[in-house]
Amino acid sequence: MGDFIVELWAFMKERKKFWLLPIITILIVFGVLIVLSQGSAVAPFIYTIF
């Protein structure tokens, strides 16, 4: 996993694609939020966001 992040950062640095960083960050945050909220009492409130 660490190699992937290093390669992704090198790609964004070389190609000047820094606008991808906020998109990737938001996708990761939403993914973690969905995974952690499954099966909990918070799940119905999370799904109203989407």
C-alpha cells in the first residue's frame, strides 16, 4: 500500500495533477465512513447524505 501512495504522489508531482489530491482524499474519507458505519445506529443518517 505504501508503494502505491509513493507512486501516486510521484505521478501527481511529475504531471502537475495536484487537483487530484482533494478528489482522492474525499473518496477515501467517504469510503471509510461507509465501511465504519455499516451495522451501526448511525447508518441511516449517513445514507441520507447520499
